[in-house]
Amino acid sequence: MHSGVIAIVGRPNVGKSTIFNRIAGSRVSIVEDFPGVTRDRIYTTGEWTGKKFQLIDTGGIQLADQPYQEEIRAQVQIAMNEDVILFVVNGKMGLTDDDSYIAGILQKQTKPVVLAVNMIDDSTRMMNIYEFYNLGLGDPIAVSGVHGIGIGDVLDECLRLMPEEDKEDKHTGIHIAVIGEPNVGKSSLVNAILKEKRSIVSNVQGTTRDAVDTPFVYEGKPYVIVDTAGIRKRGKVYESVEKYSVLRAMTAIERCDVALFVIDGEAGIREQDKHVAGYACEAGKPIVIVVNKWDAVEKDDKTMNAFIERIRIEFAYLSYAPIVFVSALTHQRVDTIIPVVDQVYENSCRRIATNILNEVITDTQITTPAPARNGKRFRVYYGTQVSTQPPTFVLSCNDPRLMHFTYERFLENSLRQAFDFSGTPIRIVVRKKVSE
Ligand code: GDP
Ligand code: GDP
């Protein structure tokens, strides 16, 4: 479930973004719309030989007003937080001092490094790769980002070196990512959740992927909470790098089982709030909406319902997400969060027996058949649930092209009425029935 992260490093103009785009391919996702991050594409998820991974191009993370070497150093440091480092050098130009500088940093750390010598466009340049043995980082792999040569070898090697799931994440339990815009109170909320009646499991050295992951036990059950604001606050290097904190939020979302999406009840809903929530939704993660700073809001008996209404309008695509109102400051209702997390997690793992599912589908179509279009009517013959997290249903039908999205939404709502999927997205895939 928790796919590891490959981070690309290297000095400018060695072909990092070319290789990144090669691997990302033509994958289009909602992530494209993220301001700052994907305009120039530095984050993507992928799958290779059945294994999932995340990929970031640290070359796209620039620091304002920093000397060139400082910038490279910061990028390498960011990469060192991830699972596997893909170090790209330029095989046409040959070895440079900057390459040696980066190699020097990489040698002093423990994360696995894959060395790719780029721009080996044809066999006549094959000789060029040998001098890169001098970097002391093992066997270089010849690639050509432009021609797509050697990319498979690079991915094979990166995934071979990827820590296995159990090694990568020693901490078992439900992973909770706390996401939201700066200053909504994420860190305060994490502290409040960890405060009472919970025992924090001490971090076993070398097992935490990230210093902001905190394992804890609540009523005998293990959890890991990830404060996506933590990195931004941790060091000077990252402070100004808004792009990087958004990136971290994304990798944390990808690794989590449940996302706590925090908004500021006092300041109200802002436009930026929508981006990160959209990503969690796209990633198929269960979401709990946490309205924080409720202590600071002047209220009467209508305030809460009015706020709920606003949320339902502004975040129409999160209509399935439960909403809790809390104060991280006074701890008010903070203890309602974990039980809700448990519930939505359970819902995201729910499996519906095929016969029961088909009763619901049949009943739904009898009561409300799809409207006819050009004399043809969309019809589902049967459905099966093919996976969980999120629950995913494949519906065999007469003709997928006949399904209007409003009818898909209607089917989804019928499933939600029949079964408890609150908090979790569900996916519906329609396929043409294979005739026997
Ligand atoms: P970055 O700064 O490391 O991200 O480098 P880019 O990906 O922007 O590439 C820098 C330049 O090298 C661009 O003009 C690319 O078209 C070119 N380039 C990238 N990969 C290759 C390759 O495999 N062969 C050749 N000949 N040129 C490449
Ligand atoms: P983050 O950037 O999302 O991690 O936000 P912080 O946890 O750093 O909080 C931002 C600011 O909001 C700080 O000044 C907090 O003291 C304040 N804050 C956080 N939670 C609450 C709350 O529940 N009520 C009030 N009144 N202030 C809060």
C-alpha cells in the first residue's frame, strides 16, 4: 500500500526533467492543476513491473536567493529524506566538479543511490560512462532520456533497492496524514491528539521514514500520525520552499490510510484549501474534515450548521467526508477524531458480498432505470467489488458509452445508501459485458 519515493538529483541540464517526463509518461491527473508544483511537473506516481512508486524531481525545487551550490545541496538533502536517490549525470559532457560535489554528499549517507549516465543516445557514447565509476557510487547505468533508452533498467534498479514495505514502515497501524494549508493548526492538532491518554511509541532509530511521523497507541490500537507541516517548520532550508511542503503533503497522502483535512474555522474556507483536499480525493484516500479553532468563533445555535452547509457547497466532491469541529487550543472535542478515523478506515476496507451487491444494483435499476438516450438505455447486468482502499466496483453493462455521469453518481449514491461508505471515496468502473 505504501509506495516508496524515488527522488531525482543532479546538477542543472543533465536531463533530470527529461527523464522525469519519460517515466511520468502521458499520465494526466488532477495533480496537474496544483499551483507551484505541477506546472513544471515535479511529482508523479507510477507503476513498474507491478510495483507502485512515487517520483519527485528535486531539480524543480528552487530556493530563492541562494547561491548555486547551496541550492544543489538543499535539493540533495531533500532527496535524502526519500527512499531511493536517482543521481543523474551528463554522459555527453563528462564528469564535472559539481557531480563530484554531489557524490561527496551522497557517499556520506545511507540511502541507496542509483547512478544514471544520461545522453548516451547511441552505442558510440557507451565508452563515456566509465569515468563515472570515479564517483564511487557503484555501476553507472547508461540512459538516454530523449530516446527512452535504459529507463527500464533504471526503474528496475530503483525498485530493487526500495526498502520492502515492512522494512520501510516498521510502524504498523493506521497511518493518518494531517493535511491543510499553513496556519490552520495542523501541528497544534497533532500535539493535541498525542497529548492525553495516548502513549507515544518511541522512534526506533532508522525505522522512521520521516521525523514528522509519530507512532502512538490509542485504546490498545497502533497508529502513526504524520504532520505535513512539520518539515516546513523543521529547518531553515525548507522554510521558504512552499513547493516542497506541498510536495511533502502529497507523498504523505500517498502513504496514508486516512487523511485529516484541517480547515480554519475562524478564518473560514479559502480558495487554497481546495487543492490539497482534491489531491487526497484523487488519491482515493478516506477523508475526515476537521474544522479547527472552533473556540475562536463567535457562535449561536445556527453557526455550526451554516458552516457545514458552506463546506458541502465548497467541497462538493467531498460530500462523503464526515465533519468534526474541534479546538486544538482548548482540546475541545479533539477526542472525537480518532473514533471517526477508525470508522472511515473500516469503511474504506469494507467488502460487499457479490450477491448482496447485485440485489442493490438490480433494485436500483428497477426503481430508477437509466434514462434512454437515442432509443438506447444503459443497463448494468451485474457487479463485483474488485478491491478495497478505496472500495472499487466493476459493473458489467451493455455499453459503457451509454452511461451518463449523473447516472454513475446516482449508482454511487445508491451504494452509499445501502452500505456504510462514509468517509471513503468509492470507485465505479464500467465494462462491456463479455458475451459468452
Ligand atoms: P535538467 O535541468 O537536469 O532537468 O535537464 P533537462 O531535462 O531540462 O535537459 C537539459 C537539456 O538536455 C535539454 O535540452 C534536453 O533536451 C537535453 N537532453 C535531456 N536528455 C537527453 C538525452 O538523453 N540525450 C540528449 N542528446 N539530450 C538530452
Ligand atoms: P499549521 O501551520 O497548520 O501547523 O498551524 P499551527 O499548528 O502552527 O497553528 C497556527 C496558529 O494557529 C498558531 O498560532 C496556533 O496557536 C493557532 N491555533 C492552532 N489551533 C488553534 C485553535 O484550536 N484555536 C485557536 N484559537 N488558535 C489555534
